[in-house]
Amino acid sequence: MPRDNLLVGLDIGTSKVAACVGVINENEIQIVGLSAVAHSGLRKGVITDLEETVSAVSQVLEDVERMVGSPITHCYVSVAGPSIESFPAKGVVAVSKPNGEIDHSDVERVIDAARTATLPQNRELLHLFPERYFVDGQNQERDPVGMNGIRLEVEALLISATAAASRNLTKTIYQAGLELDGVVFGPLASAKLLTNKKQRESGVALVDIGAGSTDLVIYEEGQLIHAASLPVGSMHITNDIAIGLRTNLDVAEAIKLRYGSVLKEKIRESETINLSSFDPGESDKVTRKQVAEIVDARAAEIFHLLKEELQKVGKDGLLPAGVIFTGGGSDLEGLTELARSTLRLPATIGFPVVTVSGMIDKIDSPIYATSVGLVLWASEETGGKDAPWRLDLGKFGGVVDRFRGIFKNFTN
Ligand SMILES: Nc1ncnc2c1ncn2[C@@H]1O[C@H](COP(=O)(O)OP(=O)(O)OP(=O)(O)O)[C@@H](O)[C@H]1O
Ligand SMILES: [Mg+2]
């Protein structure tokens, strides 16, 4: 529970650290600070250079503190990448009251039993989502509190991180002088911003293509049914371009940002790129088609892995609200078209519901979805699920109504 009225989200990604600060003002969330700083303290989502990461966190904090006008002392932080794993968990307890009536303490005990029975020693629990309860073997649709029985069971989905990743994350936060309000698997936070209740009821996947990894969550009937991290991200595309075109990483990144496309069939052979326009030390010419072929090969790999995740939960081609993409890597020409054809699902780029003009690029950018989502997550934990908050972008203005729309969807 925050000690002041600031809701702070810190997203420590592979390529950048982003921070978002919100305040609750008369039932309204106002975003009062938002910033990002590029860094290289992580490899594939795992903190490998503590000093560099702490320095990036401190820098981004300074930025938002300046915007907010007061010190930041605590935060919710996101985690993603290969240290994350999700698995099903089961717990069983005997109902404690002699008359067999199940109370909250029985539910707490059965959840605890599921956690301790499932979580390996070297992993830390991030989230445990109960999926269904059984009372004396009978499936209960809802909360079992108040029912009568002898035996209470739970089936849950558990998300964990390696103890090492968790320790490094905690260390980073403390060394940056912050207290930790909570740790959240990144796409769960982004889903707060980019999916509404209707989509989560009918079935939707939120896929975050970051620099180091592609992280996803799948919902159905309003519940989380799957969470995973795939070890391929947009940085791999940059590396492939560097190798394929025999150029340096900076040029490869610039080419990806400028010409990155998976629509290789639509690109004419004659379209050439002069590498000297990116780096005077380079003299080669390459074709756009070559670039698209390299990008397409990695994108195809990502979709292949995504399809496998959908298959694991029997949702291949079967999510009515489709796939919503976010993360910097989702900003590739043709990505949703490729997703539609390979995954056989509707596919869109995640965007808060838009109704007004005058948008600010920074807030629209998919690289901020996790940090803004963390502020929404924080608001729920602070004010409860039914809190009638609306989101107001304050001095980032011009987009207030659109965020209100989203947040209304999200809480309703
Ligand atoms: N317009 C664009 N086209 C293609 N890729 C882009 C574009 N803009 C950003 N990217 C890529 O997106 C990645 C950064 O995205 P993001 O900020 O979501 O990652 P991250 O959060 O740092 O990483 P991760 O979540 O994997 O730890 C970089 O690899 C960058 O090259
Ligand atoms: Mg990220």
C-alpha cells in the first residue's frame, strides 16, 4: 500500500526503463509523470549489469520527480523475459469448521497449499490466480465461501520468476532508493490498459513484443488462462539484420526502425537502401526486399512460438477477441496482417480506446503500455476493484477522454 498518494509504475525492460506516475484526484487517476531512459543493463529481460540498471532507474526517477514536483519513494515494478514461468497448481485442505461451512481462512489455506505444493525451491511466486474450486469433488462456479463440505480443493494458475531474477530486481529497486509496492508480470499490467472486460470474457491474448523477449497472457471468461515468455524479441531482428547485411548494430537498428516490414511480397526488388545514409563509413547498397526477408523470418519464428502457446491451452484459432499486440517490437509494417494469416485470429495493435484528437506521441507509444498499466494495477490494489476511478492525463492533456474510456471499460 503506497505511503503517499502517488501511484508509481516502473518498467525495467531490456532496452529501456520507463516510469509512470499517477495520482488519484476525486475518483480520477491523473498521469502526472511519464518518462523513459535507454539502457543496456539487461540481457534478454534479465538484469545482468546492476550498476547500469540502477543508474537508468535513478535517471528516469529524476525525470518523473521533476514532472511531479515531489520525490518518488516507492513503486510497482514489472518483470518479464525467460526468468518467468507459469504452471497450473492444485491445493487441497480439510474444511476447518466442525459444521463444514467454508470461510475465508479455508480459502486462504487452500491457496497456500497450492502454492507450497507447486512452487519449486529456486523460484519466487509473483501471482497465483485461482481458476476453480471444488467442494467434496464438486466443481463450484464461484467463490466457495459459505458453502458446506469436508474437503476444499483449488485449481490455480501460478506465475513465478527465478529467485535470482527476483533478487536482482529487488536489489535494483532498493539501490535506487525505492521501496517495492509489488512485482507484476509485465503483460498483466499492459492488459489493464489495452484490453477491456468484454474482450477478456470472450477470449483474448495480449502479446508484448519487447526487445529481449515476447511475453503474453491469455484470458477467457474473464480469467487468466495462460501466461508465457518466449525467448525472442525485436533485438533479435536487429541482430539478424546486422549479420545478414554485414553492418553494425546501430545501422541495423536504424534500418529496422525505418524499413522494418514483414510484407516481403509487396516490396519491389528495385527498392534499394544506401547504407551510407545511415553511416558514412558504409558504402554497400542493399534491397528493401532483403531486409523484409530477414525481418519476416524472425517474425515467423515468433508467430510459430505463439501458435504453440495457443495450442497449449486449446485456443489455436479460437479466441474471438483475437490477439492484441504491444511493445516496441509490435511497430513493424504488416505485423497484424501476418498474425491474422498465421494465427487465424483477429489481430490488432493495442491502443487505448481513442475518441479525441491532439494525442501525444509519447503516451500512444507501445513502449509505455506496461508502465501506465502498472499505475492502473496500483490503483486497483489501492482502491479496490470497484473503485470508480477515471483516468486523466493531466498536463499530458488532449487525450484525457480517451483514457477515461479505457479505464471505464477496465473497471466496469
Ligand atoms: N518502429 C519500430 N519498428 C520496429 N521495432 C521497433 C520500433 N520501435 C521500437 N522497436 C523495437 O522495440 C524494442 C523495444 O521495445 P520495448 O521498449 O517494448 O522493449 P523492452 O521493454 O525494453 O524489452 P523487454 O520487454 O523485452 O524486456 C527495441 O528492440 C526496438 O528496436
Ligand atoms: Mg517490455
